[in-house]
Amino acid sequence: MAQLASYYVPGLYVEDHSIDVPLDWRGLEPALLAMGLTMRAGAFPAPVPGAPESIKLFYRVVCAPEHVSDDLPLLVYFQGGPGGACPRPLSPTSDGWIAEAVKHYRVILPDQRGVGRSSRVSGRTMAELGERAEAAGADPVRSQADFLKRFLAPSIVRDFEYLRLTQFGGRPWTTLGQSYGGFITLSYLSSYPTGIKAAFTCGGIPHVPASAAEVYARTFPRMVAKTKAYYDRYPGDVERVAAVANMVEAGNIVLPDGSPLTVERLQLLGSDFGMKPSFERMHWLFDTAFEDGDGTLGTTEPRLSDAFLMGVLDRTTTRANPLYWTLQEFIYADGTCAPIGWAAAVEKAGRPEFDGNARPLMFTGEACFPWMFEQMPELAPFGAGVNLLMEDIEFDPVYNPARLAANEVPLHAAVYFDDMYVDSGLQLDTLSRAGNAHPWVTNEFEHDGLHGDTVFRHLYEAARDAGHLG
């Protein structure tokens, strides 16, 4: 393996690794490339002007210190997102599932392409790509859009299959997919099912066929219910949130990074409402909203505190993971499809309760909007490319419904009944048409249930007791 370092964190032995993978997998197969065959099959895809031919894929391997020399089965973790890096464990219990997993597995934590330590994609990356493309006489925006297409599930799956074949001797591994990691799981099962021994997913079964419009038609009503539940728990916050929104609506308020604080950005705070204890986090944020006196909303004109403004920035910036909002709607683009067309913005526009002037103020959820690529400096360099992608109709195929229907790989799925982000009804519909699927439906957890130790243990024991891990 291309090992960079090895060390211990409390309770874990860790190895850092990195390999090269193609930026563009079109016409290439991981198995053939693993044998050194670099010729592309079929119509040779036009290179993306200004883009590199290969990128770095970084991954960690962790295990319990007592198992360093043991021949353990492999568990690979597919992080949520899009644009999420794998956990950086502080100990086995800092991400609770790891403590249980290292009892049974050697755990592989890859940073998906474009994030973490895998050839990061940032605003700087996009700007420099555009400059190189323009210097080569190409359309810089088209190059940026085509480059971003290479960071979706079909490319991620091929990275991981190539990793399995070249660095782990081709041994089938068990997969654990959290949120978007479940989308990656079904894409993997659609393309390379022999690479997977068993698959676990947590709040991450996509609807097949995919439709962004269908997703947002279901999630926006859920955000109304979530917002009302928040206000029911903390009724005093109705007035506090409204007062802040009124001040923001008046304009001329900026966040610490210099970007404007708008009502739309204030609404974005609801993205957290699917993760416990989100209502408490929101309540304590607005508890420090006002600068003067004891922070009580009084009769004098209030001023927003620096602490509140920093809190809003911290909770809404994606400077650390800009692909999260950039690719948010394109995870629903599968092969030849209708234009995505800013599906969340269209849905929001048809719901007057989400108007910025409506009171009580409704919060939005996991949804991206055009204004983000104008107002948020970390996303502005992505804006032109994203706008172009919103009208595209050709993407790489993601899922193979026939192969999923004939699937023989045990698929154990935790479906959170009240999941705010990935609709449980749509998850169960997909699972009803997938072979060897074993859903576990629970309302005990929200979308982040995996971060404790209970969910992974339940899935592992269910698969073990059914003989699916032998």
C-alpha cells in the first residue's frame, strides 16, 4: 500500500494512505486499470480542459491496537454528504460506531474524491481551472461544469472498487453507508456487486428512479412540521426569531467573513433540524442574539451580538466542504434525465409559508438555492458552473434497477421513520424492489443515529444472526 504514516490515537492504531485514480473514469474499468490496461473502451471522452488526468484518493485504515497483526475482515465506510470527509476519530467512542466496528473489522475510512485529503476541490480550484481552460481556448464555465460531474457517485464507486482491487487484494468487503453513503452503496451494488460481502446503510436509501423534485415535495412539508415543533418547545423564540428576521430584512448586516446576512441565510439554520439535539442548539443560538443589557428583547431597537453573528456563520458556512451545497441537487441526476433546474428553489417558491416576510419565520432544510452562489464567498466561484449543470440533461448513470432487483448481496438498512433529509417512504419503496434487502424501520433515532453505538451494533448483529457475514 502507498502508506504515508502510521501512529496511534487513544484506543486506535491508524495508517494513512494515498493512491492515484483517474479524474475521468469514462471508458475505463477498475479491474482492467488494476491490471495496467489504460486504453479506454468505446467513444473516447473529451478531456476536461484545464483539468488534471489523475487525482489523489486518500484513505485511512484503523483497527484496535490488539488487532494490529490479525487478519481481520474489511469494513469500508462511505461518508455522507456530498462533500463530506471521513471521521477523524479522537478515540473509538468519538464516533460511536467505530468502537463497535473495530471489535470485528479492520476499518477503511476513505475521503471521497474532492474532499478531506483527497485532491480537494475548492473555490480556488474552480477559479484556477477556469483560467487554464480559457488559456487553452475552451469555455471556462463548461469546463468547470464538466469537472464537477466527475465528483458524483459513479466516479466515487469506481475509485473505491479500484482501491479494493489494488490495495486490499481484491477481497470483498463489507460496506457501511451513512446518508449519501447509502446512495453510493446502491450505485456500487448496481455496478460491482461482487466486491461487496454485505452492505449496511443508515438513513441513506435513495429513491430509484431518482427525482430531486419529488424529494423536495416531501421534505418541505416536513420542515414546516419541524419548525412548528421547535417553536412549540421554545415559544419565546417565535418573537426572538421574528425580531432578528425583521432586523436582517432591513439590511446592512454582515457576517464576520464579510458576506451579507439575509433572511434566506437565516432560514438556512434549519438544515440542522434533522440532528438531535437541534432544537436546543437553535434555542441557545438565539438566546445570545441581542447585544444590549441582559439580551432581553425590549422596547428599544435591539442590536445583534457578535457572538450570534459568528454562530450563524459557523452553522451556515461550507468553506470546509464546499461540494456539499455545490453537488447537493446533482446527486439526483441519473444518466439522461430532465434538467434539475434548481428543484428546491422551485418548490420553495410555491410555498408562501417560506416567504422571508412570513411570520413566524419558517426554516429551510437540506436544500440549496441560487442566492447561495451569489452571497457566500466560498461558493461564488462555483456559481457559473452550477447554473450550467442545472440545465444539463446528460450525467453518468448511477443506478441499475434490474441489477438491484436481482441483488444477492445482503443489504441491511436502518430507515429512520422521521428522517428529515431522506424520506422514509421513498426509502422503503426502493427497498421493496431490491433483492435481499432487510430494512429496519425505527423512530428512535434521527438522521445522525449512526454516530452512537446502537445503530451499527443492531445492523451487525442482525446480519450476523441471519448468516450474512459468514
